[in-house]
Amino acid sequence: MRVPPYALLAIAIVAEVIATSALRASEGFTRLVPAVLVVIGYGISFYCLSLTLRSVPVGIVYAIWSGVGIVLITLVAMVMYRQVPDLPAIAGLGLIVAGVVVLNLFSKMQAH
């Protein structure tokens, strides 16, 4: 069964967000369960990311992975750690999302 590249990318993003959230919770790798989640999460993320790169250009993949990941981890930080972004942070996140949209809608880079 062949998993579609954008499904793999979605898995990579979710795994990265879980790993980054666990990184904060690991308290400098002093807590075992969150530290294990970090290693497993990043491993899954990078593996799925590498599979996505077989058919989607690296610039597009990285823009989506990092852009969506930044937005999701910000939302997770708001809920889990009560880290509420201020207006400049929200504007910056909006610019990141806009950049990902522009790359996907208007760039001539195509999946092969």
C-alpha cells in the first residue's frame, strides 16, 4: 500500500508537534517518558519527511512542514503552557502561513 505524500507529510507534522511538546515536558531530558516521546516523535517525523521528499520538492515540503508545525506548536503551547502570543507573534504567524500558501498556489515548483 502506497501512502500519499501529503498524508506522510501530515504524519510528519503531527509527530514533530508531539515531539516538540514532549521536549518542553522532558525538562532537559530529566523525565523519562517525555524524553522517549521526543526521540520517537522526531524519528517518525523525519522518516515520514524523508519519504515525502521522494515525490515533492524539498522547498515545498519544508515550507509546509515548518509553517504548519510552527502554527500547531503555538496552539499547543497556548493550551498546555498558557503561552499566549502577542500581536506581533500573531502577525508573524500570519506571514508564515501566507508564505506557505503563496509557495503552494503560485510557485512553479511541482511535485514530480
